[in-house]
Amino acid sequence: MPVTQSEIDVLNKAIAAGERRVTLGSQSITYASIGELIQARDDMRRQLVEQTPTPPRRRTQMYYGGRGYK
């Protein structure tokens, strides 16, 4: 199941408020501690980064076309 930024935002709001109960969509989850909630948020961030395609790296090539003075 793909992770969205809005789900991560819900977890961030719960962490900031000190709440352990979070509702994502139709599912309600109660975490044992704030630390466990932070772990879940970090895991969701990692999943979001993995599912986001990375743009191709930009390659710069330099050419020297100067004159060969003696």
C-alpha cells in the first residue's frame, strides 16, 4: 500500500500533541508510546522516499577548445 505525505502529516500532528491514538483513513491505531509512534513515522518516511522515483542525475561535460600557443 503506497504511503502518502498526508498520512505522515497526521502522525506528525499526533506526535506534536502528545497523542498515541491516530486515525489513518478508516483505521484507528493506538500506539504503546510516543517512541513507537515516532518509529512508525520514520518507517513511513522511508517508504515514501523508496516509492518516489528519483530524477536522472545531471551530467556536466566540459570541453577545452583553446589554441595551442607556443
